[in-house]
Amino acid sequence: MTSVEAVVAVTLSSSDAVDTHAAEEFACPQCLQIVSDPFSANCAGCHMFCRPCGESLLDGNLPCPSCREGFTHLGHPPAQVTKLLETMRWHCVHRDTGCSFIGRRKELTNHLRMECKKQIVTCNFPECGVKLKREELGIHKNSCRYRPVLCDFCRKSISFAAEEKHLEDCVGYPVECPNMCGEKPARGKMDHHLARECLEALVRCPVETCGVLMLPRKELEGHVTDPEATSEHISWMLKELGRLGEERDILSKEVEELRSDLDTRLVEKRNMQTEMLRLRDEEQKRTADVDSAHREAEMRIQRLEKANEELREQLQREREKDARTVIVRFSDFEARSLVAKGGEEMESTDFDFQGSRFFLRLQPDAPFTQMPLSSSSSSATTESQEAQPENLKFASLFLCRRDDYRQDLRFSVTVVRGETEKHFRWKNPRSRASWGELCFCLKEELMEAARRTEGKFLELRVRMSADGNLWS
């Protein structure tokens, strides 16, 4: 928006309305002007205020000027009230000076901003600032001392008031030549005039050895054509030609030396390129040999890995020959345990391992004070057993041999559907007929495991493997 279009917000009173009686309903009780951004107070009369007045009264805890009642809140009035205010028609505020415009408030605002000839506006030339009626602006612009004009010499746009000052520095303004040659070149072309055109400017004779050092440009042509000066000039030029000939010979010799050096360098470059190609071929051959050796090594590694895998599988098969897992059952275990007398033992059916027969001996009611005999017992197990209440009952379990077995033996026993799993190492079975543990697990764990089966039998999983040592 230019300064001509800018205008202060419209302030209206009820007398500016076409319907003054209706407009009085929209007058702010505080400033008595027609509200532009209406807010309703929650006073007794629900009076409307313009926003600044309403907020000022509310912040100062002052009563409504109309009903003298206090209020605590400002809110937007009903939409019907706002619409009625927007549709009211108003006279132009410059009606007294001759403007006959009538329209809604928004239309009046646009009228004052853009059209009203009686509206006071500011000259839109930045340095002016004169305020006058819009209808007077056209005449003022033609005579305003700050109006823009084009300089006649440089065609630059300048302020009319600054024209005289501008001419003091204008590059296109003609000025007198300081050599008083009679010419008036443009200020911006003065250096060129003095260096190339001015007839009064002092210049040198083009012949360096000439006795005349400086003379006006207008006398230079006569000096050059003067017979005496011409003789001197020719003598100097002959000497200069001789000197230039010597320089030419020296330069020719230097050029020839440079050409010879360049040829030598070109030969060296070609030899270097040939050597680089040879080295590249050798490197490619070495790379191919390395790749071939790498592939051969990978193939050997693959063969070794395959042989290793086959050996591992063979060892696994050999181990499997020396290992076995069996499920041992004690039928009707719970009933048998209940009727068994203290210390009575149960024996499983026989099972084979490496041609020898073995069986399990189970004692459901082992003495609590006895300690395990197997190597799997530890100090932690002993402390745990010592911490058990006296009324807990333990079961003992031993692996027994029927015949002669000479190798060291590793075995584990797991309570199927229970928690206990224990590992044993039976060294030199020929020296003992059985190996196991007096306090293998709680008797109740075995009873509970048996109850979980449909046939009420106890299942124990026995894993056996030969340990390598052979005893004679």
C-alpha cells in the first residue's frame, strides 16, 4: 500500500449513520463511538463495548458507565447483532466538506482508503510528506519539488530538488578541459579525452632516443615530419632493428634448444609408457597366478573341511556305539512305596550295554542321615541336605552290574516328569558292584512323577557312555 492509500482506522459516531436511532444501540458507553470490534459485558444491561474500552474497564475493576453495574467477563455478542452492525449504512465522514458517499462500514473504509476526494492523504514522493486532500494530489504532484525527473545528461532518475546538487557530480555533465583546449567532454570521459584526444596535452615522441621529451599533441605530427628529427629517428630505428635482430637470433637459438629438450622428453615419456605397460602386464600375470593359487588353496581347504566333517561323523558314530539311552520303569510305584517297609529296595528289569547287563536299585525310604557316595556330590549339596527338615524322606538310587564290566563308565539318571537329573562317573566298575547316591532325590518327587502317568509307574531315563579306560 502506498502512502496515498494508507488511512487511519475509521471512527464513527451515531450521527454518521443513515439511521441514527438504530446506530445509538451500537455506541460504546465509554468512548461513545460506534464499536468496530464489539464485545458484550456480563453487566446487568449486557452492554457492548469496543474492545480497548471494555478491557480497560475490566482491568481497572470499574463498573459499566451505563448501568453502573460491575462485570467480570467480555464475550462476543450474538451473530445477529454482529450481522446487523455490518449491514448498517453510513455517510462518509467528510460529508460536511461535500462527499455524498453512503455505504456499509467495510465499503466506507475502502472508499476512504482508495476513492474519497475529501480524504486527507500524504504525498507519495518519499521526501515530501505533505498532507492534502486527495482531489488536490494531482496538481501537487506536477509541482512537488520532490517529484522525480530524468537528468538531461546521464538520464538517471533524480529528485527535482536534488537536480542542482546532482549536476556537481553527474558523469554526463560537460566540463571544461583543464588544458584549455576548448573542448567540453562529459565528466565521465575526461580521462579518455586527456589521454587520447586533447591537442594541448603533453605527449612523448614515439622515438625513445629523441631529444624532445614532451610536446603538445597538436605539434607531434610536425615534429615527426621534421627533416632533422626524421634523420635522427631513422638512425635510431636502424640501431633498434639491429638490436631486435640480435634478440631474434638469441630467441631462435633458445627455441631450438627448447625444441631439442622437448624431443628428448618425448622420447623419455614414450620409454616410460612402454615400461609402464610391461610392468602392468607383469602385474596382471602375477595377479592371475595369485588368483589361481588362491582358488587352489580354497579347493584344498574345502577338501580338508569335507574330510574333517567325515571324520567327525565317523567319530560320532563310534561314540554312539559306546553310548546308550534307556527308559527304566518301576510299575505301580506309588502303591509299592506305600506298602514297602523301611529300607526295602526295588530293582528294575535288566538292560544291556556293550554286552554287559545292568539294572537300577531304588530304595524309596533311604535314611536321611546317610550321604551320597557318588562323585557328583558337592559341598553345596551337603549344606542343602543338612538344611532340610527331619521329616523329609529321600530316595537312594544305584546303577548295578550283573556281570563283569571293565571300562570306566559315565551315566546320568533323569526323573521323567520330574526335576532331578544327576550325572555320575563310575571308575573301575570291577572294584564295586554298584554306583549311585543315597540321597538321590526327595521321595515325594518320585511319587508325584508316578502320579502324572496313566499307569502310575515311575520312569527314569538312563544315559550311559564308556569313558575309555579299560580295567583288567
